[in-house]
Amino acid sequence: MKPSILITIDVEDWFQVENFKSRIPFSSWPSRELRVEKNTLRLLDLLDSRRATFFILGWIAERLPGLVREIHDRGHEVASHGYNHNLCNQQSNADLKADLTDSKKRLEDIIGFPVTGYRAPSFSINDDILRIIEDCAYSYDSSYNSFAMHGRYGHADLSGNQRNGIAVRLSDNFHEIPVSNLMIGKRVFPLGGGGYFRLIPFPFFRWGVRKILEQEGGYVFYMHPWETDPEQPRVNSVSPSYKFRHYTNLGKTEDKLSAIFKAFRNAAFVTCREYLNSVRQ
């Protein structure tokens, strides 16, 4: 049986990232240059016949419904990334439910197809939030990141739950699909993608993905369209660490992604929904 690689794309634009929120208020978003469409279309071309899951902000879908339809029409999965990139653990339960249901409905109205998956901005989940996500009629979440050294990542107790492949069954109708990291001894190395993909030398990253596939039979990778865009506007008023994390190696992302596709050309590149359907059988 082929190992499964789940490519997941968090569709948000350069000005919506959490590290820039102190300098780019939400009220200014409508006046910012939208670059997410051309960056996402470039990723769609790079993916070619490989299927992926696109977790799309409702704010983006509202302004670029044609992009959402293009993703769906090319055979990829459309899933929710919330509406306005508000962290789940900083919202009231009522506001979070509205965010979850409004973003889901916006996407479903555009593609005419059920949206069943969700990813929290900055992986900001906990056990209570996972239950709210399930209550809002999603069948899976993909927000758990076991790398504990990032201050914004949420925490959830997945122990004691049945595993279906790399997915964790939280109830009869709801699964968690964690972002993949590599365990070496008792240490967790962040090999799920994002900035770590841009910063870690490719030979080590490739080796780590192979180890994950050997151990678990599946691998979940995440990234953002802006990570392929070295010409995006620069925000110079944030801290040096934020600038380093955001801008380093943007010009190398596409080549490294192509190298991943080549190195693992014998794997099955599937959507989160397809993977869940396969392991449930």
C-alpha cells in the first residue's frame, strides 16, 4: 500500500498573518494589495495532478469566489480556515460558533458542495474548541500541532483515542488529523511545513518525512500561498524575529516543494477527506 501525503494549504494573504496583527489592523485589510489569487493559482499549477486540501478564509472567499470555485473544479478539497483569521482560543464560544458556521456556509454556497474540514488559525485549538468544531457540523479538524515550543499553538489531549492511520477518532463522526512532526527519542522536531520547511535544510527535511512515512504510513504538510511570493510588500515595523520567520527563503519555496513531489513521487497525494474515507473503510 502506498504511503499517503496530505498537502494542506492555508489560504490567507500576506497581510493576514498573526505575526503582523500589531501593525496591520483588520480595518486596513480592504485597502491592502491582494496577492493570494495569483499565488494560489501558481500552487495549483505546481500541484498538477496531485490532490490537496485548501483551508480557505471566509474573508478571502467573499472577495474571490472564482478562486474557490477554481480550487474545487480542479479536484481539490475546499475546507474552512475560519472567517477573519481570529484565534479560536481568543473568541467567546458564541463568536467562535458564528465564525465556524459562517465560513462553512460561505464556502458551501460558492462550490455547491459540503465543506467538512476545518483548520484553526495558528493551530489555536483545545479540547473544548474541538467539541465546538464538531458541533458546527464538521467531520474533521486538522489543527493539532505537537510542537510545544511555539507559544500560539493550542493543546489537546488525544491520548486514549482510537487511531485510524494518522487520523485520531474523537467520536463516531469526528476525527483529528494532526500536522506531522518527527519524534526522535522524546523530542519533537517540527517537520510539518510552514516556516520550518523554508528554514530547515532540504536533505534533513526529506529524511524526516521519510522517517515519518516509515513510522506512520502518512504525512501531513502545511503551507501558505504567500510563502511562494518573495515580491510581497514588506512590513518593516515588526520585530526582527517576526521578519526572519516570515521572509526567509521565500524565493526557494517552490523549488523545495517540487523537490518534495519528486522525492516522494511514489506516494499517494490525497485530500484530507479522501484519506479519512480510505481509513474508515
